[in-house]
Amino acid sequence: MNYAQTSPLEGFGLRRRMRGLITAFKTARARRAAFDRAYTELRSLDDRELMDLGLSRSDFVDLAEAEANKVVPI
């Protein structure tokens, strides 16, 4: 008599789902790191530099998110 040799993890695609979850976590972590780097760099600018660039502090979140999306696209 032959028995099917399947792993319990393969029955419901658990391995594939776990790999997807880990990949999503790594991607989110990389995006957050890129966001934090950009935001920190923007916060280091003084008011004079911001005025020269035509930026205000209210633009920081949008600019940091745009940079994070460039580094790790959604």
C-alpha cells in the first residue's frame, strides 16, 4: 500500500503563506527605515535652509513617504 508523503505544512500552502508574510515584513521594515532616514535628514535642516528650498516642516511626512516609496515600491 502506498501512502502519500506530504508534509502537514504543504496541505494548506502554509509554507507559501509564511514566506509571503516574511517577505511582507521585510519590505515594511525596509520602507520604514527609508522613511526614518529621510525624515531625520529633513528634520536636521534649519528654517533658513528650508526657506531656501521652498519647503515647510508640514511637508516632511509627504516627502519622507515619497522617498520610502522610491527605495521600496509598494
